[in-house]
Amino acid sequence: MTTEFDPVLFAELAWISKKGQYFQLAAATVVIWDHVTTFDSEVELIWRQRKSLIQFLYFLVRYSGDALFLHTVAVLLLIPEENFLEPCPSYTRVQVVLGGIVLNSMQAIMVHRVVSMYRHQENVYRNLRIALGALICVSIVVAFFSLNLQRAVAYSFVYAPTLRVCAAWDIPRWSVITWFMAMVFDFSIWILSAKEGLRYLRESQELTLQSSSRYLTAKNWSKQGILFRVLLRDSIAFPFISVIVALSNILSWLVPQLIFAGTYTTAISSVTITLLGCRLILNLRDAYYHPFAEEFHRSLRVLDDPEVMEMADLPSSSNSHRPSVESDVVPTPPPAIALPATTLTPRRTYEPPHSP
């Protein structure tokens, strides 16, 4: 029995594949461009530092992410058409291995950041290490069973010399458990980070009540967005972004209406985890290895720039000692305290009666 050729279906699939290919190229461009623009910071903060676990994890995230997208571009565009079908069966396996390395390395970087936020408490470090180890083991087992024992088929089709598709097919639906566990793990990281940030904010209230700075006044936090600033710190925002990425992959995997969105969610997740792992170290610099207070204070050093403060309509640190009528901490002195200059002038020129 032969299947009749449907030109409408063929054109629709070709259109979908073309858009997906463009999206893959755009994702690869973002990753490579980010690496080029941050390479000077990488040399300063990674290459010139002594060897450490964080340095090794950074290399895994950055260069495995680059290899992931360069491999995609090579398979989809650079391999000649007559040789395209040969590397296609191994394409999915390489993508799964590289993607797993990037994802788990990024999560290890976040674990170290949370441990630093909690001042290397033994129970926090032990629990997160056990959870990450379990996640890595489950990911390896699921990838092995889904790609080997289940005999997933590598689907390849050439629409045109520069438009071809190579993707895994018949992967068991239960393999989505990897993304479920990743989402739960990232959510736990986010909860721990947000809890530490809110604890720092709560303990800082009493200190800010004694400050003469209008910007750090506790009564003005809601107006000045201090809580918003805390929640947007990289240590808190990045794990939350990872949760959203994992959730999007789960939905594209389980919802039939989103089956063609898998190409986009996979590319977005690969870009996101690569950038988050590297940027968390590069953006925080030395604050990555210190508690949350150092990270938050580093974000406030912009107050020393008068131009930025003028644009933000906030007082600079150089003028923070001056009382302000809008300050809730240091009230304006009563008018009777400030003596006019005219009352001081006669005293300097007055001569007592008994003087010669």
C-alpha cells in the first residue's frame, strides 16, 4: 500500500521546519555572541584564577553549550546532502549528552551560589549535594533507556539542499520525568535563595531606620522598590527563570497542541541554561563566593555615580549626610536653631566698655 503525496502537507511541514531552522540559527548566534562579548571577563575571572571546581563547571557550561549549537549548525547546514542521512542517527544522542552536561553543570553552579549565600552551612550543602546527585543519576538512566532500549527512531527528511530535518522520534513520554525533576530542583533553589534574600531584607530594617539616607529608609521601601531590587538579584532571579524553562518543556512535551513548539522550547532552554550558568559567575564576580549582603550592596554602588542618581531621581551617597525635608529619618531643624548672619556680625565688631 502506497501513500499518496500530499503537496499541502508537504508545504506545511517544510514551512514549520524552515522556521525551526531559522530559530536554531538565531539561538546559536545568541550563544556565540554572548561568549565573544564576555570573553574578556572570562579571562579575568576564570582563566587567570587558580584551578577550582567552579572554574571546571564554568568551562563545562560555556564550551559544552558552544559545542551543542555548533553541532546543530553543522548537521543542519554544513554536511553535504548526500552524506546527511549517515550522521543523523547519532545526532540526537550527541544533543542529549551535551544538553545534559550543560544543564547539570549550570545547576551545580547555582548550588554553590546558594551554599555561599548560607555561609557554607553543612546541612544546606549536604542536602543540595544529595538532591543534585539524584537528579544527575535519574537523567542518565532516563536518557539511556529512552534512546537505547526503547529504540527511538532518528527521523530525517530532506526538503531542499539547505532545508533538512533530523530529530528523534518515538521517544517514550515518560522520559519527561527528567524535566519534572529539574523543575522541582530549580524551584527548591529559588525558594532557598528568595528566603535568604528576604531574611537579609528583614534584618536590615532596624539598621536602615538609623540611616540618614533617604534611599535606604525602611518606610520608603515600597515606594523605592527595595523589595523588587532584592528579588531581581541574579541569585534569586536565575533559578526562577530555570523553573519557567523547565515548565515550558514539560508543556510542549505533554500537550498535543504544542507538539511543534518543542523545537522552540528546546532551543530556548539550551540558550537559557548556557547563559544563566556563565552569567551568574561573571555578573557577580567576587560576590559569587560571598553571602547575599555582598551581592546586594554591590548593586547599590551605582549610588556613587551622580549622573545615575540624577536620572533615577535619588540622592547620591555624597549628599546622604544632608538633612532633607522628605526624609523620614532625619527631620529638618526648626527655624529657631538657624541664626541669621546679621545677628552674628555685630558680635565680631563689638568692643567692651572697659577696653582701653
